[in-house]
Amino acid sequence: MIDLSGVLEQLKSRFGERSWDYSEFHSNQRLVVAADQCFSVLEFLKKTCGFDMLIDVTCVDYLHYRGAKDRFGLVYIVLNTVTGQRLIVRAFLNEPELTIPSVVPLWEGANWMEREVFDMYGIVFAGHPDLRRILLPDEFIGFPLRKDYPLRGRGERHNFERITRGEG
Amino acid sequence: MEISVPENVALTKLDWLASWCRKNSLWPMPFATACCGIELMATGASRHDVARFGAEVFRFSPRQCDLMIVAGRVTMKMLPVLQRIWLQMPEPKWCISMGACASTGGIFDTYAVVQGIDRFVPVDMYVPGCPPRPEQLIQAIIDLQDKIQREGSFAGNEFITEARQQPKRALQEFELGQLPRSLPIVGGKA
């Protein structure tokens, strides 16, 4: 686990003490920020603190999760390739306001990862250059990784034409 | 009047002869999407050597194949592709559903995975296993050869019998009318 105290000092001087929450768990270093501050914190991390690589953008649906107050938790994992520092930045979103600024202007590689989060959870990334489904077919309705989506689907896996021997 | 058959002449039925030719030169189309595909490759490779059964010419163009081997799970996004490939294959053609996933969906009982390809395309042979060993696939090919020899006809009449047109029993509970109409029909000819 690489020390992050310098980064935290910089964050404190830029954003103040109360606007974010830092914790460690199993050598994961995690930062929880408010959704409206998420972009500026990530921008600061990239441009000032040297976190030049975005490892992943993903999302967690906390519906029915014990003790959870918010519905969706967005997760950004950033890496400083010079020092090896790694930081997990999280922001929480609730319905109906499922919009967060896209980080594609900061890291070009966020493009497909944000499309995947949109595809599976329906989180809208404002300012994304090409926000459409990436894994599921374009005709798909709904967001299947949400916890309220039925596991066996809503009939889409049966919704095909049958081909019999006569047609073949 | 005595009818004599000259030497080097054999008499047979045209149906039997056509089936005999077809069964001994199956050209597989490998529709391999998962780990069953690895076993399919092993079947074609030297150790198991499916060439012994005349089915070694794997072609990646459906236009040149007459046996589709579906090896692996098929997702709802992949099924229109599978159907299209099946329709592109020339008659007469057969289909082997290899492994638990292609036959039933296997452990993948989720929104995205088709629960058995036989709901949407005709299947001649099912190979159980997860994944099946190459010997099992070879047994399926032998059984298919037997089926072709028994049922096959020169004009392909066995494909247009009434029984073949009946939907599988597993399908009868999924009449299209029961599906939510809000969903669009994906792929196929609709």
C-alpha cells in the first residue's frame, strides 16, 4: 500500500476538509465524493496529483443492500503510473437524477467503460461523445444489472423467430 | 427370360446411395462460442482425428458446409447470427448441439442466454457434457451418420415431413402470444 498522505493534503487544500471522505479497507484506498464534485476532484487528481491512468469505471446497485442509503455507487479507479499510487473514487447517485459528468475529456479510455455502465445501469454521462449501448443489442429495453431487473429477463431470450426444417 | 447382372455392377437404391455419400463426407461449420469449441478443435486435431469419419473439412463459410456444430452458449445477441448462418447453409444440412449450454442453456439461466438452441433452429443430435469429450462428439457424428443413412433420401424428403414441422415440446409453452408485446422481435426474418 503506497502512502497517499501528500495527495490527501493537496485535496484538502483545494476542496476543504468536509467535502470528501477517505477510508482504507484491505489495502484499498478509497475516497467518497459528492456526485456534483466528482468531475472536479477527478480533474484535480489527474492534472495536479499525476493520476494519469484510469483503470476502471464501474457501478454498484445498492438496492436492498444492508445499511445502504444511496441507490447507485459509481466507482472510478485511478492510477499514478509514476509513483504507483492507486485511488478508488466513489460517488453516489439516486433516482431520478442519474446523471454525472463524463470523464472522457480527462481520459479518452473512459469512453467504452462509461458506455458499459450506461448499458447495464442506465447512468447517463453528460458530455459523453457517443453514449449508446455497447454490449447489449440496440433494441434492448431496460438495464439488466440493476437489482430490480429479473434474473431470467422479461422474455427477451425467447423473443425470436423459429426456423423449422421447411424454411431451411 | 434370365436377367443377368454383369460383373462390377452393383444394384442399390438411389436414396441409399445418396445418403451413403452424404454421411461419409460431412463438412462441419464450427459455431464455437465457448469452451466446447476447444473440445471441438481437439476433435478435429490429430489425436482424435475426426477425419477417420469423413468430417474433417471444417469450413468457416456456411455456404460450404452441411453440418453445423453449435459448441457453446448462445446469447440473445448471437442467436440472430446463428439463425442467419443456418439459413445460409445449403441443403441437405444437419445440426449438432454440442454441450449443455447449446442444448439447454446450461448453468447460464439468465436474461441474456438462450435456453437451448433447439427452440429456434432444428437440431438433429444433442451431445451432453460440460464440455463433452471429443469421443462423445465423435459418437454424435457416428449416430448422425446412422440417422442420415436410415432416414435420408435423394430429394431430401425427410426434411419436409409433418413431424419435423412440429415445434419441440419445450417450445409449446412459449407461444409467441404469451410474450410481452412491448419487446421488439430481434433478428430473424421479422
